[in-house]
Amino acid sequence: MRKLITIIIVMLMLVPALCWAVAGSCVQTTANYPGSGVRKVIFTCTGSSVDGSLPNTATSTTNTSFITGYRLEQVDAYPTSGGTAPDAADVFILDATSKDLLGSVDGSTTAYGGLNLINATLTRSTPPQVYIVGTGLHAYYFPFISGALTLKVANQATVNANYTIVLTFYK
């Protein structure tokens, strides 16, 4: 009976710890450069403590208002200074219709747009792109923002990895 009680107590202690440790997260901040027409939304992310993953993260209501009417011009990704280096990973910036504004194609072996944008040591950048279905071609474009954007990161498996994604907008 004591063994059963001990096992139950240990399980009860482990369950909350596992629940708290599962999801990765991002903290959103902004930068405004008055008079220049430049605004940035900065996602400082930490991958899950279980598998390094990150749930899709939408811009907050405040940040969505901050960038509405601006054009997405560039997306940068880099390992957060002083943190755990991430794996090479893919970044998708999705609009309200789930269209990837970086023109990435899931499963592609060619690094267009946000594919392999996250690197363990380097800062990488890409402008928005549109993938032209059936042609294999991409073209640069700079979409006006009219609603929330969602950051999606795929193929990042380093536990507790720290990386930063910066979205730069122009008026």
C-alpha cells in the first residue's frame, strides 16, 4: 500500500511539471522609428523544453493595430544572444487566410523565403515573396497588412532554443 501511495504522489508531482514545460513561447515587442515610416514587431522566442517546438503565435491585438496599413518589407532571424542556439529551421509568416507571406513551400528542398531562415550562428534575412503555383518561380512583393499575422516555425528541435524573429514594416 505504501508503494502505491508513493507512486501516486510521485505521479501527481510530475504531471504539473510536464504540463508547464511542454509549450515554447514568444514575447512580442515593438520598435517605432518616428518620421521614417519604419516599424518593427520583434518575436523573442524560446522553443519547448520537451521537443524545441513553438506553437503558432499571432501578433497581439495591440501589435496588429501598430502595423495595420504598413507593408511587410523584411523578416530577419537570428539566435538570441546568450541563449541556446537553435537548429536550422523554417519560418512562415501567415496572414489571416493562412497564406505564407514569405512564399515558402512546405516540403521544398530549395530555400526560398523563410525556409532555413533560422540558423544556429548567423543572422538571415528575406523579403516577402510570392510563390507562383505550378511554375516553381518566386517573385518579391510587399503586402499591405490589414490584420493579424501569425508566426509559424517548423523543424526546430533543439530543446529550449532561443531565437529572435524581426518583422520590419514600412508605410
